[in-house]
Amino acid sequence: MDSNIDLIFKIAGVGMLVAVLHTILKHAGKEEQGQIVTLAGIAIVFIWVIQLLGNLFDQVRSVFKLF
Amino acid sequence: MEILQIVAVGLTATVLIVVVKSQKPELAVLLGVAAGAILFLMVLGKISAVMNIVKDLAIRAGINMVYLGTILKIVGVAYIAEFGAQICRDAGEGAIATKIEFAAKIFILALAMPIVVAVLQVLLKLVP
């Protein structure tokens, strides 16, 4: 239960990190790398969220007998 | 009291979403999905406890388990569809949300059909 709450902070952390990196890279003149970093951040967060949703849907299936 | 925990998680998630939304809107949507899933995982324990009690009462009252199973399925389908539709609406995709809700209505109708047929058969027997 508590491990899930950390996920929210991890995602927010990745979001802020990506935003800052994007801005830094933009000022350094490497706009493309910035977008790649953003995509990488989104991919990582997406994987975490998908795992969480898979866990949620399994539990819902078991509770509501939705086979 | 879990309600305090749930409200705390909800508020922190909302604040973080507002912070992230200004920079990266797409990550804010993912954060919203994660927060929604976590909040529901917390409540799931209570729901299953209530469901078990309702099931025991139904067994003791001699109600046919098929009807209760169908009701349980319909509640599950309705909840998951609502979960998805609400997230799509938050992300600004109203059209997709409506499609999800429309599909959910069809599934619920399909689930309810056997019961409707059973009721009609009983009615036909009553009419001489």
C-alpha cells in the first residue's frame, strides 16, 4: 500500500527532472536531445503506470469476479 | 482512519499534477492515472469485505447466486468504465470518454440480458 504512494512522488520527480533537463538542453542549443530526454522520461513513467494499472485491474478482476 | 490517508494522497497528487502540468502536460495525465489507481487500490479492501458480507447474506436468504454474480460484474464493469472515461475527460479527450461510456453501457446491457429473459419467463407463466 505504501509502496504505491512513493510512485506518485517518483513520477512527479521524473516530471520535474525532465522539465529542467529540457530547459537546460534548450539553452545549450541542443533542442533535439531535450526532446529525447522528455520522451525517455515519459517512457519510464508510462512503464510504471502500466504496471500499476495491471495490478489494479488484476485486483478488480478478483474482487468483482469479472473473468 | 483511512479516509485521512486517502484525502492526503489525493491532495498531494493534485498539487504535484498542477506543478508538472505547467511544464509537461503529458506527464500530468500519467500522474493523474497513477493517483486514481492508487486511490482505488486503497479502497479495494473495503469493497471486497462488503461484497463478501453481501454474498453471505444472499446465500443465507437463498437468493440464486447467478443474480448476485451478475450484479457484481455490472458494478465492476461500471466502475472500470467510469475510471477510464473520467481520466480521458481530464486529459481533454471528451470524445474518447463518451465512447468508453457507450461501450460500457453495451456490456452492462449484455450482462443484464439473462436476468431480463428470466423475469419475462416468470411473467409469462403467471399470465394464464
